[in-house]
Amino acid sequence: MEVREAIKSRRSIGRVRSDPVPKETVEEILESAIHAPNHKVTEPWRFHVFTGKGRGEFARARAELARILGESENEEEEYIAGRVSRERKKAFRAPVVIVVISEGGRDGVETLENYAACAAAVQNMQLTAHALGLAAIWRTGSAAYHPYMREFFGLKENGRIVAYLYLGYPDVGERPRKRQPASSKTIWHEG
Ligand SMILES: Cc1cc2nc3c(=O)[nH]c(=O)nc-3n(C[C@H](O)[C@H](O)[C@H](O)COP(=O)(O)O)c2cc1C
């Protein structure tokens, strides 16, 4: 698929089939990530790939986070149990979940730019997935920012969970995209 066509036709798709994705395909998607631009060639990306039964580890972490959040909000035990169950299921929404982590830098600017590089890496992955006929959705939410998940993934200071990228074969058709035209966001400075 031509790159401009891929950029325009890619959509975030959360509804995917449960069919497994070949490991080589996942590797190709990971390979595309590491070609993203990164200032000072810090190569700040780290990945965790959860597939098959391996998603159980991710499910347990999400469930534990749901419990921590429920208890901190003084919820009833019955309500917490429901929340835990829903969170656990989220790990199985797609056959593959790739967690993209950005390493902290040597100073604030490097940390910021490492995160930017990882965001570019995630878009490379989304476009590659799309070109390979896969659906992808970049998700975050409290599971990306809570200290419990930071600890689960062994993040060092200033490291960040950039994305939970859910991948699978699409279960829905194409959707139109609504965007304001670039011209409405642009100020030209011309000679
Ligand atoms: C940093 C970031 C976090 C996101 N987190 C979520 C999320 O938690 N849940 C979700 O449904 N979509 C999430 N998305 C995907 C956006 O909802 C999606 O890109 C947006 O709706 C535009 O749709 P499109 O990607 O098809 O153009 C996230 C996107 C980005 C860039």
C-alpha cells in the first residue's frame, strides 16, 4: 500500500476477530516502529507483546489496578468485583496487545523528545498494521498512567507507557473520517 493512501485510509478499529496474528506479522510491525525518527538516536522505545495465553499476565495486572482504584474510591465490594472482571476482559479484546514504553532521557527535553519519538513509532506501527490488513487501536486510559502499571512494566523514573496497541483482523467495515482541513489549522508565512 502506498504510504499516502495508508495515512488517509487508516482508522482506529477496536472491534477485531479473535483469529491469531502470525508472529512474523507482529515482528514486522515492531520492526517498523524502530525506524521512527528519534533525536540523538536514543532509540527510546521498549515493547512488551502479549498474545495468546500470555495476555493473562496483562489481564491480571489490569484486574489488580481495577481493584486498587475501586478500593481507593471506597467502592462496594460487589461493584469492585464487576470492575475487576471488566478490566480483566479488556486484555482479551484483541489477539495481540503491544505495550509501547518510552525510556526517560538524561534531562527534561530528552524525556519529552523520547516520548515524541515513541509516538512516531506507534504511528509507524499503526500504518504498517493497516498495510498488512490488520486493525489497530492506540489506547491509554488510567492503565497507562497509574503507578501500579508503571511498576508492573518496570518503568524507571521518567519512563512512560505511551500506548497499548491492540491488533487483530478487523471485524468492521471502513468508516468515514471527519477532520478539519489542514488549511483551517495553518498560518502560512510566505515571501
Ligand atoms: C495518545 C492517544 C491515546 C488514545 N487513547 C485511546 C483510548 O484510550 N481509547 C480509545 O478508544 N481510543 C484512543 N485513542 C485513539 C483515538 O480515539 C483515535 O485516534 C481518534 O478517535 C481518531 O480516530 P482515527 O485514529 O480513526 O483517525 C488514542 C489516541 C492517541 C493518539
